[in-house]
Amino acid sequence: MQSTFQDNIEQYETQISSLNKQLKHVSSLRLLVFVGSLVLLLILANARSAALVMITLAVGVIAFGLVLNRYNLLVRTKNRLTFLKQINEREVLIQQRKLNGIDSGAEFLNADHAYADDLDIFGQHSLFQILNRTTTEPGKMQLASWLMRPAEPDLILERQKAAAELATKIDWRQEFQAAGMPFLNPKSSYLLLIKWIEAPANLLPQRRRYLISAIVLGLVATLAGALGIRHLFLFLFLNEPFSIVLILPIIVSLIVNRQVIKRMRANTERTLNDLQYCVPMLAASESLISLIESASLDSELLQKWQSVFRIKEYSAESEILRLRKTLEAFQQRGSRQMIGKNDFYGIFNSIWLLDIYFILTTELWKARNGSKLKEWSTAIGNFEAISSLAGFTYANPEFVLPSIAEDNYRIRFEGLGHPLLKQHQRICNDFELVEKGSVVIITGSNMAGKSTFLRTVGCNLGLAMIGGPCCALSGQISPVQLFTSMRTQDNLEEGISSFYAELKRIEMLLKLIASGQPVFFLLDEMFKGTNSDDRYKGGVSLIRQLSALNAFGMISTHDLQLAKVASQHLPVRNYSFNSELLDEKIIFNYKLTEGFCTDFNASALMKKSGIEILEEGIWMQSPLTPDNFI
């Protein structure tokens, strides 16, 4: 699949190179038209031919406009191709699992979440990095929400169908992604827009009063200004006497208007200034909605989301365009200036009170569309999230969509691998766990792969429960609540030891099970922070308790005695990861094996680190001498 993305990159590079040449030619032509028109105008002006000057000016303006439009079209095309090239370059990096610099979704990290922190859902080298193909804040938030909340069985199947349909539409998906890329905004833009939507209107409740005031004061200022200009013209060119009385009306009118603007803007300027930052996001929404509306879709879920924009005699794209044009009309093109900072706007605003019309226009838009904006944002977010799943599916054709079991407490995978590992690095294993109360204990030496396998099962289960494909040859799952306890650490700020942190996680697990939902748990190195006796007692007690509840799951440990004690008293299944020592090198095969671990390597690893290991049977002897060491 990497070759497909590489071919696309080469194709876009060729097209961009061709466009660069065209841009140089058009840029030269633009300069030629401008200079040629200017020279011709000067020649004709000296010839005192007014008609020819006007004709030349008109032709020059039209020609320059046509060339400029052509130039802008080429720039937009080049930008689009550049974004498409970047999308495919990013896909290649994801294929190679070179994830540095790719959005990690770190803002969604939550140590108290049931599984996200332990399974690398977010953060560096995470599932979010290989899944995410969103460009808008609603899309990013929606994808993160899916990853943190398992879906119901019916919704899982609907998402699978929708993602499978979009997976084949690579051109549409990449155009959809590229449409949002020029307008990537900080999170505040979307939140500011929602804040404005939810805020009460300032002028709209008394719009008649404000409109009448704006019209009357504007007409008065216009008439006063016209009289003042006429008087000034007569004074300057016809030598009529100057009278301050005739200038006074415009001065008074402008003072009154400025006071009205000052009083009114105190309540609205902050919100209006915030809206200026939303223009790029609105432009992105237009492009995305246009692509959604024009798409031919078969999936019921996709059609449902698409219908949000397809309301009879009502166009979401047109409404967003109207708001964007309103905002752009009151700011300098291409900048994010505050209302009133544009000098020309400031002059006309003082005469005609443009702020009133502007604010009323935006508030009327909000009254008409405010309730729909969240629906549009949610629908765009849904399309971006499902497009991310589709892109992930397309980029990993060796992955499989798991079937959904009709009964609870069933997880089965054949050829299961970790999705964050490169394909040639994966060691795949078969795994199956069925029935309520089932517990698997995995023993193994240090670095043999116990924790990685727990994460392998957890990550793939997380993918399956959002409707995504799993890194396996085949799979079947029952939707469950997933819970992990793997990375418990000391917290000096809260005065919590790693052992107490683990107990808090176990308490969360028991409360989750008590809610009545089927729970699949993954516990790594259980009770590692306490002594052997308490670890055995607590471990066996917890396993016994879990096997009697609405739960099933996996526990890893390098403590063979704990596994043996549990097996003697409880119906658990034992698996292991083993290693072997060859020519003083520890060899790991990372293959899951039935039964207890038979090879432990801690002593060998310590010896390789320079620790002088005591010979067997010497430990309790005293005094110790150098001859007692291996």
C-alpha cells in the first residue's frame, strides 16, 4: 500500500512542478499587462485623447483582472495539490511508523480513564496518530470520543459498513482531507464560535429601535455632510463667505454618532472580535459541506449524516457562506483586524453607523442558524472520524473487520499482532477467551512480551469496538467495557505510592463490574509493590473474586508462585512467553505458549549488567567471600 501513496506523491510533484512554470509565465504576463497599460495611458494622456484613455484604461483593467484571476486559480490549484502531496507523505510516514511530528492528541490524555493511558490510545506513538485524518476541531474531538467510548453492537456494524464504503473512495477521502487543511485552526476558534452561538443577542431584541436610529442618524449625517461639502466648495472655488454655522451640523452629527457607537460597542466588541478568528474555519466548513453534499453514498449511516445538510429549500453551505461574507466585509481581506481598525470602515461607520447593521446581520444569522450549527459541526465531525477509520482500513489491507458475537464474554483472534508495530516486526499469536468469569494468567521472564501482548489484545479490542479493523487474520468479539491496570506509578504531588495507585485502579475495576456491564480486564504485574506473602494472598483473592463476577480477562506476572497458587485453587488457564539463553545471549521468540513459563532470565540479565550473582545455595551462608560468586 505504501507504493500507492508513493506513486501519488510523485504524480503530485510532477503537477506542482508544471504549475510553478505556469505561475512564472502568468506572473510575467501580469507585469507586462500592467506596465504596458500604464505606458499606453501616459502616451495617450499626452496626446490629450480622453476617449482613448478611457478605452485603454477599461481594457487594461479587464485584461489585468483576467490575468490575475488566472494567477489566483493556479495558486489555489497548486495549494490543493500541495496539500494532497502532504497527505500522501503523511500516509507513508504512518506506514513506516515514523510518528514524530504527527498530532498525538495529547490533550485527550487522562490517567483516570479506564484504558486510554495504558493502551497508548493518545500521546506519542499512539493509536490516535495512526488513525487520525481529521482537520477540524469537531472531527478531532469526535474521533477522540469514539476511542474513549465503546459503541453498541449495532453502531459498530454500521460504522464498519460506512468505513468500508469510504475506504474504496480514496480520491474523495483525500480531497475531503485536503479541503480542511488550509484552514487548520487552534481549538479556540471552534469554541469561540460555539460561545458566540450560545450567548444572548445584544441588539436583536430591540432591532427596530436600532435600525430606525441608524437610518435616521445616517441620513442626518449624510445631509449635513453634503451641505458642509457644498459650502466648503463654494468657499474655496467661488469665493463665497465662510460660515461655521454651515459646518456645525456635520460636526454635531459625527459627535452624536460616535457616542452611539461607543455606547453600543461596549457590549458587543469582544464577541465580534472573536468572530474574526472564525472566518478560516467557516471557509473550511463550506468546502467540507460541499464535498459531503455532492458525494454518492450507500451506507445508511453516511446518508443519515449527509441528510443534515440536505434540507429542502435550505442550504447549510449557503448559510455559512453568508456569515463568512458578512465577517469578511468588515475586516481587511487576509488579516484579522478588530472591527473599526480599518480606516475606511471607521470613516463610513461614523456617518452611517455600520456597526449596527453588521451586528444585527450576524445576530439575525445566529437566530436563524444557531441551533443548526452544532448539528452541522457534529455531522462534519462524524464524516471526518469515519473517514479516518476508512483511511486506516485502506492503508492496512492486511487488517480484518471482526465479527460481533451474539453472546457476551467472547474474544477470539487468529494471527493477532500489535497495530503500532511495523508489519515486519510483528510476532502474531492466536488468542481466545470465552465465558463469564474466565481468567488467563500469563507468566514469563522479563522482556519476554507479557505486557506487550496485553496491550496487543487491548488495542485491537479498542479498535474493534469503534468499528475499525483489527491487526489480525480473523476475529470475533463481544462488545464489553474495557479496563486496564498496567502503568500505576507513584504520585509525589498527591502522596500516592505505586501500590496504592494500583489499589485505586482495582477499586475502579470493581465499581465498573458492579454496574452490571460485561467487563474485560487487563492487569499487568498484579500487586508488584508489596511483599510476596501479601501478593499471593491478595492476588489469589482478587482472581477468585473476579472469576465470580460479570467479568473476564487477563493477568500477567513474572511471579511463577502466584500463578501456581492461583491455578491450584481456581479454574484459570495458564499461558506463557519463554526465552532461552544461547551463547550468553537471551533469545526471545514472543510466541504465546500454553502452560507456565519454564525459562526465567532475570539472573542472566543482572549478570550481563555487571552484577556478581551468588551461586545457588550460597545466599544464606555467612560470611560471604569472592569465591561464593558466579
